[in-house]
Amino acid sequence: MLLSLITACGSTNGSTASGQAASDTAATASNNRQAFDGNAALDLTRQQCEFGPRVPGTPAHAQCADWLMATLKASCDTVIMQTGTVQTATEGPLGIKNIIGVINPEASQRLLLLAHWDTRPWADNDPDAANHRKPVMGANDGASGVGVLLQLAQQLKKEGTALGIDILLVDAEDMGVDDNEESWGLGTQYWTQHPHVSSYKPLFGILLDMVGSANATFTREYYSTQYAGGFVDLVWKNAAGNHFINAQGGAVTDDHIFINRAGIPCVDIIDLRSDSPSGFCPEWHTLGDTMSSIDPATLAQVGQTLLNVIAQLEQ
Ligand code: 1BN
Ligand code: ZN
């Protein structure tokens, strides 16, 4: 079923590959569920930030982990806290917590949805060098993707789904250093070596990273296209709203790299900016990454896109 679905998707779905926004109407047509609630996702994003920066090893990180467990328990069939130790590039060994919410554990057709929940210990892209050793709040870089996934789980709990869905909230994505790919995505790398289910083989995965900015542009990330091009087509065909741009974007070292290398095709929905020096939004790895830059309309478009993809896989 899925193979024919990918073939049928083609690559452009009536949009040009040169940057035309995906069609809102076409994207939502196949979906009979309630619309995704961006304001509820905003609230779940805010609640994470109220703990403070979620830097691994800090009390705020531990408190947020407990809250994530409790929140997922309300909407998932099973919730797992996976603990482990990883080696950081600069801080020595580090205890991590990956948190996994499982919906319909018995279903054989499964979708993996992931986002990182940790926040970067260093605002090293801040315009003021005095802030470079301070932690970022990570409203966008961390909390936004998690907020969308927590709200998605709540809506699926209300409305039901035939699909198996695994929500993987990974730790220690953001402890990396320049020119050292393996220093990023430490929680994900740990999970690929210790999957929560043996021989785990979902249809594919979707990573959310930095999905909350009012000015977000979600172009088709390069490594996603290389590893999982058919699934990129599927996601962008189902994209809801004007933040999704049906054009090729840049390449990002992110959690999806390690998922793809582990043999699970994985698509990164990430806010890429061709007009900024970092390639990301201006708040990226600065003290400005706070709730004031988060727009519920953007969260709604991302959540709605996931609901559209799920509806299509259910058919
Ligand atoms: C995304 C958000 N990333 C970190 N915070 C991944 C990344 C790694 C981005 C290296 C740029 C360079
Ligand atoms: Zn980051």
C-alpha cells in the first residue's frame, strides 16, 4: 500500500519546485479529523519553558522529564523512560533520558515521530559574546517540536487511530561542537543502539526541529531528500499552510541523520533560512530563543501536516 502511495505522490503535486507554497486546501482535503490545535501546542511549549533551560544534568531537566512522562501517560498506551550514558565532546560522560510514548503497541504499521527535548547549554550564537556560556531557553529549539508531538498525542487519544505511532523525545541533541558530526544527537545515537523494541521497523520517521517561529520556512532538507526522498514527497504533498515551501533546502546535521543511518528513512521538518548567516532563524542558539518568537499558527501548520500524513497512511 505504502509503495504505491509514494509513487502516486510524485514530486511536486502541482506546486513548482522553485519555491511555491504547498496548497492549504489540497493538503487538508483527505483529513476528516478535528483541525490541529495550535494554541494547545503553544501552551505545551510554554509549560516546558517554565521549567527553565532543560540542560542535561540540571534540576530543570529532571523536573521536565517527569512532566513529559506524566503528560505522555495521559495520551499514550505505554510510556518508557530510557536512561543511559553518552560521551560528550566537551563535558565528559553524561546521563541522558530518552522518553518514548507508544500508541497502539500491537499495530504492525508504525510511524516514528521525534523531537529533541533538551536545550543547548551555550548561547554561542548570541550577538553578545558575554552570553556565550549561558544556556538557551529553547522555546523554538527543543520545546516547539515536543509541544506539537504532545498535542498530537492528545488529539489522537480523543479521536483514535489505526496506525501504530511511536513518539520519541530524544535527549542531548544540542551538546555538539562545530566540525564534529558525532557530537550532536547523542540521545538519538544512544536510541539507535538501544531501540525500545527489538527489530524495530517503522514505515518511516519524521523529525520536528525548530517548528515554532512566525517566519518559519520549511524547505525540503537535503539529507532527508537523499535518504528518504519518497517520504519527503509524501510529507510536502500533505503539507498544511504557507510555511511549507516545496523547494530544496540546505543540509543539516540533526537527529534524522542517525535514524537514517540505522536504516529507518527519516524526514527532518526544520526551519531553514537561506537569507541568514547561520542558515537558521535569528534566535538560533541565542538568549532570544524564547516564547516571544513562537507563533501558534506555525505550530498548527506543522501539527496539521502530521495529522494529514497519518490520515493518508490510515487509508
Ligand atoms: C539543530 C538545532 N541543531 C542544533 N540545534 C543541529 C545542528 C548541528 C545545526 C550542527 C547546525 C550545526
Ligand atoms: Zn540547537
